[in-house]
Amino acid sequence: MKRLLIIFFLLGHIFYSDAQTSSVLHHGTFKKGRILMSSNPYKPDSWEKPFYDSAIKTAFPSDLIKYPEKYKDKSIHLIGVVDSVFVDENNRVTFLLDNKYWDYIEDYSIQDEVMFVSEKGDGKFWVTLSETSPEQLEEVKQFPEEKKLFLVYGTFNELMNNYPVLSAQQVKYIDYELYTTNVFSYEVQRNKKGIVMTDKKGKVQMMNFKFLKLAKKGQNK
């Protein structure tokens, strides 16, 4: 009997994990309990890594607007703070996000925030979800007020009201207390032709770093 209960528990755990993984929306977290100050390269979650590795990271909203045919149907990775959310009569969800730059460094110290996101970005963009459960629907309606930050992996479809539209493949959302836009300011480096500059590993280069505020324990908002 005990063995059967263990089997049922394990099967239930597997089914639950599959259900969590199959969802488009994922709640992002970071390691806790760090005592020493450190800065580490961002490490995508296991479910996230294939999308992170394959998505184009050098196309920002202005690039998608300028070269829509070049990026159409391509997998694009963008980061942005949720500005607003719209739900149609069929409960299809569309988010409007304000793009922000991030250097993909996790910063650990006395502050709560791990992501020192730049106050600057490249404009707004849309993200559409293919399907949303009733439970998620009620949750996402609160995202603008809760100032969720999205790491979006989506297919670029079109322009709507001159904003790029990404059809979400996967989205990781970060809570307000885990990121800040008030500590650093920086922007993407582009060449004379306006093309985004990258290093030898293909990582987007940032420039014009400015220190805005001392990171401290508690909220840096």
C-alpha cells in the first residue's frame, strides 16, 4: 500500500511538472541567501535555455519596425515592463510592454533586487498569448499594477499601431521586488549604420553607463 502511494505521488508530481512546463507563462525567481556580494552572468532555466539560445537578441522594437520583412516569423527575445493588458471577448490576452535594456548580469548584495535593468529602452511592443487558463486570466489582469517584468521569447508577426507584435512562445515574468531601473542607466551600442554591436560571443554590447542610485537593502524603486 505504501509503495502504491509513493507511485501515485510521483506520477502526480510528474503530471504537475509537465503542466507547469507546458504553460506559456513562468514565474521567474533567483537564488536566495547569498551572503557575499557577487555579479554573475544570467543563467536561463532549463525550460528557457533552448528559447534563449535560439532567439534573436539583437533586434529591438525600433529594428522590428524598420525591418519588418527581415524579422517576420523569426524568434525574437525582448525584455519589458508590463504597461497594460487587454482581454478580448474570447479571453485572448495581449500585453503592451515598455522595452528595457538589461546587461544579463545577476547582481547579489544587500539589496533585494537581482536585475539592475537600465532605465532606458527602445520603445513599446505587444505580446499575445495563444491561450490562458481561467486562473491565469485573473492573475495576468493584475500584472500592470504589479509592475511585472517580462523576459519574452516570441515570434514576430506584424506591426500594430506602429508597435511590433510578438506571439509568445514562452514568457518568464519577474516580480517587482527582484528588479530595479533606478540604479543604472545604459543603452545598446550601435555602429554608424544603426546596427546593434555584439562581442565575439554574440552578446549585445552596452554603452553610456551612468550610476543613478546606491543599491541598498529594501526597495530601490
